[in-house]
Amino acid sequence: MAFESLSEKLLGAFKRLRGKGKVTEADVREGMREIKLALLEADVNFKVVKDFVAKVTERAVGIEVLESLTPGQQIVKIVNEELTALMGGSHAKINTAPKPPTVVMMTGLQGAGKTTTAAKLGGLMKKQGKRPLLVACDVYRPAAALQLEVVGGKLGIPVYQIEGSKQPVEISKSAVAHALKNGNDLVIIDTAGRLHIDDALMQELQDVKAAVAVTETLLVVDAMTGQDAVRVAQTFNERLDVDGIILTKLDGDARGGAALSARAVTRKPIKFIGTGEKLEDLEPFHPERMASRILGMGDVLSLIEKAEAAFDEKQAEALEKKLRTQQFDLNDFLDQLEQMKNMGPIENMLGMLPGVNAKALAGARIDEKKMARVEAVIKSMTRKERENPSILNSGRKRRVALGSGTGVQDVNALLKQFEQMKTMFKQFGGMKKGGRGKTRFPFA
């Protein structure tokens, strides 16, 4: 995951500062030197690092910090605030047209994941009640339109294209007219990319932008390309005046520097981040939450939002009643495992909890083969056995194992896991969201 190494090094620097009863200006400057090296190693732009360290140092060597009872914690607080400001301060939403449709143009180099990201964005907006239309305007890359059709089809989003046309402007204008006629309030244009930036590419994008009065120009940048991502963002912004950035492949072995540099260099917000290969793996970017995760403080709000998106509210309410009356059974257990699977890799979820070492969780994920075995075991039980697992004696266990193509040890392992999950659900039962009080953590 991105930021892993940066997070580890920053936490090391803070640990040394926190371990001192009193911090001197020399201690702060030594700590800042370590932070500077950590940021540079994470591929953050040199000028961005220099400005960031200067701001933090200026605040950290103040009397109110050095003479406070907890100077180490005060410095962490300052770094958190400055890191949040560096990445934009607060979440920036997509601009919407005063009169539909809102037209979003996706731009970027070839290989950044633009086509898939266009579909992911459409899927995210569809969940928010929009009626998106995807437009195939990459007329050069072989099978680009087909790729968009495939991913659009998986999300139930229509795709507009003019077969045989090599005119992106013509396709875009026709697509907007089609959207007006068919009630699509969001048009997402997937444009062509290149392996490098050239005048022909930029002119084509400028022509499309002028022809259809684009509401929002989003630049898709591959976070894996490090410093090159910053150069690409800067050039595209100078030529197209982009409204925001989408960073893709943050789930890979990216050092994270692009995320910290792109906004600082372009002064344009990072609006979304790609966190995986699945079509639901696109998230709004919250600078304050990302800063908190980098500094090991967790991101409980994002964890709750992920859970609420994955878990059915009516099912959650029914489950809560069952837990209160001790009626939770193996049918419910299977439902919960399926929904937890929808939340993504376990290390991503646990990495959002304060104080959890994300690096130690590398490779921790729900094993789909194990899930299939669990499903087979449960489905080999009778209705009475699922509702009351305590009646499963040795003879019944052998029958279930035989019926599911597993062993008795697998049945025993499942029953043990079931008891553990019941205990976990009870512990989560009182968690609430935000200040509204009524929305419970969805699997409790």
C-alpha cells in the first residue's frame, strides 16, 4: 500500500520526540531532518518537501510547543495539520452544471487507468442517484470502446459511441444531445491518451472541452509513476486548466509522493483515489483522513462508510434484534461473511484503525476458497443444525463433512469461528456513527 514506508519512518521520528520529557529546538530540527528524508524517499517533490518542513519547523520551535507538557504530541498535531493542508485541507466535490447534464471529461496518459476509472466514477455517482452516460471518445486505442462497454455493462451504465467515427468532438456533441433526450444527468467522456504528452493530444482535448462546455475536467494520474506523475499533472493543468485529479493504483507499491505533491504543485485538488482493481474501488479523497492514516491515527470514518455501503440496513436491523435475543445462527453468519467480503481486503480495513500496523497485515485478506468451503459446510447442514449449531454431535459433523467435500476439522473450525464472530458482533453492538446517534455500525 502507498504511504506504508513513509508512515513507518514518520512514526519512528515521532517516537523519539515523544520519548523525551523536554524537547529542545535542536531536537525539533533533528526530527525535522528525519521527516524531510522520509518525504524525499517517498518521492515527494523537493520544493514541496522544503516548504513543508519550513512551515512545520517554524510552528514547532515556538515557545508554546517547547514548553508544553507534551511537546512530542504537539509536534505530531502540527505535522498532521500541515500534512492535511498540503493535500488540500478538505474534500473537494465534483462541480455540477446548473442545468443538466453535468459533463465530466476524463484526461490523462495511456496506462493511467482512465477508461476503468471513468466507469468506476460512473458507478460511484450512480449510487448517489445520478443517471450517468459513459462516452467512448478514445478513437485510437484498439478495443478502448469495447473495454468501456464491458465495464459499463457490469455496472449497468449505458455507453455511447459512434462506430467508425474518428472525430472525438463529433462523438462528444452527439453524446450530450443523446443524454438530454434520454434523461442522463451526468455525461462522462473517456478521451484518448498517449504514451507521452504532445501537442496533438492537448489540442484534441481542448477542442472537446470547448465543443461541449465541459463542467469538470479530471486528470487521471498513475500514483506508481512517482515524480513523473507530478510533471504530467503540471503540464496537463497548464494546457487544460483541470478541475481536479484522480490518483489511481494507490493500492500498489507506490511510495505516495504523487499524492502529496500533485495538489501542492498544481493547486488543484485530488478528488478521488483508486484503491484496487474492482469496479467499486474508487473513493472520494479526504485529505484530513489520509493525513491521519499516514500518521498512524487511523481513519475510522472511512471504515464506517465502507461498512455502511457494504451492509444492508434492513439486514443489519434484523441482525441486531437477533443478537439481543441470542438468536444469531449460521445462516446469519454466512450472510455477514459475504458482506464483509464486499468491503475488500482485511488489511485495508484494519489499517484504518488507530495504532494498527498496516505493514504487519500485508497479505491478510479474505480467502475466497475458504469462503466457498464455509458456504459448502453450512449448506450441507439441515435447517435445524443451522439454526442451532449446538446439536452438531460427532455423527452429524461427519455427515456434514462428507456432504460438503470437507473434513470434520473444517466443520469444527467453522463452529469455532462462528462463536468468535458472535462475540465480536456483541462488542461492536454499541458503536454509533458521527453525531446523529441512530446509524449503527452496520454489522452489529
